[in-house]
Amino acid sequence: MANIFEVPQPDNDLIEKAENVRLASTKISQAENQNRIKALNCMADYLEKNSNEILEANNADYSSAEKKGISRALLSRLKLSKSKLNSGIEGVRKVGELADPVNQVQIKRELSKGLILTRKTVPIGVLGVIFESRPDAVMQISSLAIRSGNGVMLKGGSEANLTNTSIVKALQEGLNESGLDKNAICLLTSRKDSMAMLNLEQHINLIIPRGSNELVKFIQDNTRIPVLGHADGICHLFIDIEANLEMALSVALDSKIQYPAACNAIETLLIHKDIAPAFLEKAIPMFNSNDVKLIGDRRSVELGLKHEASAEDWQTEYLDLILSIKIVDDLEAAITHIQKYSSKHTDGIITENSNTANRFMNVVDSAGVFHNCSTRFADGFRYGFGAEVGISTQTLPPRGPVGLEGLVTYKYFLKGDGNIVDDFSSGKAIYTHKDL
């Protein structure tokens, strides 16, 4: 891995940029709620004003990437249609409508007379976000960063440089128009800078990688900065013996083809052996008509699949119109397979038996466990977070789609009246520990 990527030390130019973002983030963190909302609306306004320029830049990026033979999955993420851009702009405005995540009082407690403890939410500081393709992510991440009082350093894939540059220019103009420091959003365009970011622990508080498994794992292994993210998106859907067949077919299809390049699309379909013949009889032609290549275990091949799966298929994130199918004996066999191969992103079950569903959802250790619905719902916007900076598959919070509340931490504020610990040790004062 170390031979593929190098981690250079940041040069003076990058350090200067990071210091500017740090200073701007301090100002943003002190901005009133209404000022941050105004900033988002101004950012959206300037995205609209520059929409033609942004789309032209994206067409140029897409054409260049296509000529270079970039994969279909990355091309799908790179493409920014007019409707997708408008949706992203609307998303920026909607983030402004969400509750303010900053300065929320979590604890207010009297420790003793005249000694009051308060715990309040505060911005994290500076976010360093490294991502591939997806220029719409620039809008999502920037709006969430500003709304939560943070600064952000962005590094997108080189295939989207023109688009990202055009979007960030509009966002900075909007910030400036609102009266906030435009340096709170910074775009890096060189590969060297994206790796050097990993050595900016004095300036960046959190790294959020959104890209290939190789990139994410490398970042996790090569920085002292805390990392939020996931490397794999190997999601499963289990069709139980007591599944509604029509529902199972509909949800399985949506979970795979609605947007196969997304990390919440299923890569493996598990089917109870007793419902497999009836399910596959309808599912095979359905998937074939949608250009999905089906790869299955021996039992599913005997029921009509043309391609046999290898051991590697169960641990592969295709991000494409490819689906692995495995027939299992029962619920426990499905759970065992998922626990072995799942990336702990999102796994679902289709069943009419609530006890079976509860068993599955309680035992499967993933950030999202779904019953009778598509795995594609695992998304910050669909959860009502406005947008997301990424999805975390770690066990500790934040977990799953990370929105505003994942971009703040908390601080303890203690106000006294000359209180000293020795008075408590000697018995002159006592703790009351009364919640206010």
C-alpha cells in the first residue's frame, strides 16, 4: 500500500491555506444561528447564478473522464445533470432549515451552591474531506460544515477538478456575500496536497474519506487525525421463507438497480431455500431485463443462474449491475453469512414474521438494519438529516449516515463563585449534584 501512495509533509502553501481555514472556522464557530442560515441561503443563491458555468465544467470533466476509460460507477457519480444540481442547491437551503446543532445544552447541573456545570455542543473545528468523483458531495459537505460552525478543506478526485472548482467558487462568493469568511471553505486540487493533509494534525480536527476501499484504508492507517468513514459497502438482503414474494422482488430490485454505484446498494442477496425456487423463477428474468449480471452459489445455479460465484464474490463491492446470490438453509445461516462478510454498513430482511425480523435486526451488527424496505434508504437526506458528510460503519458514534449532529462535539463549562476543592475535602461544603 505504501508503494501506491506517499504521505509527503505539507509545504508552506498548504500550511498557509490550512491556517486560513482554521482562523475562518473560529469565526464561523462564533457566528449566530441566523448568520449561518443566511450564509447557506447566499451559498445557494450563488450556486444558482453560476449553474450554467458549473454544468459546463462538469460536461468537460465527464468528457475527459470518459475518454480516459474511467469505470461506469465513477462516471455515474461524476455526472451532474441540471436536475441533480438543482436538487443539490435545494439541499443546501434545507440544511439551513434544520435545528441549530451548536450551543445546545446537554447537561445543566448544580454541583454545589454557586457552582454550576453546563455541557454544550460546540463545532469540531476544521474538517478535512477527501472524496472521489461526486461533485454534488461538495455542496452537501460544505453546507453541513457551515451550518455546524466548522471550516472545511476539500479534496475531490482529479476527474472532477473543473466542476469542484466552479462549485467552490460559487460557495465562497455566497459566504462572502453573507458577511462570513469565505476561507472557511477551501478546495485542494493536487494529489500531493490530499496526502499531505494527513500530516496537518495541528490544523485539521477530523478527516472524512469518501472513496475506494484502498484509499480509505490507507488514510486510516497513515494519519494521527481521527478518521470518520467506511471502507466497504457490502450490503445484504435476506429473503425469508415467510416473505411476501411480490414485496421481496420489488425491494430486491430497488436495492440493486436504483443506483448501483452507491455504497448502500446490495451486493449479495440471500434466499431461504424453501422460497428460492418460486423467488428465482420470477427474479431471474426480472434482473436480466434490467441488465443485472447474476452470480450464484451451486444451489442457485441449479435453479437457473448461469454464472457460479467464487469465494471472492461474497467479499466484493461491485458498485455495478452485478449481484451475488446465495441460498441458505434458514435465518441463522443468513445471519452467519452476513456476520462473516458484511462491512457493517446496511443489511436488510424481507419477512412477514415480526419475531424473525426482530431476531435479524437485533443480532446483525451493522450501522443500519432494515425490515421490508430497500437498503437504498440508508442516506442522510432520506433520514431527514438534510444531507450527509459520509457514512460511518464504526461501532462508536457517530454511526451510519453522519449529518449535523455528527459534526459537533461538546465542552464542559463550569462557573463558580470562588469555590475551592479543599472546602469539600474538609467538610465546609457539600456536593448537591442537582439537575437544573
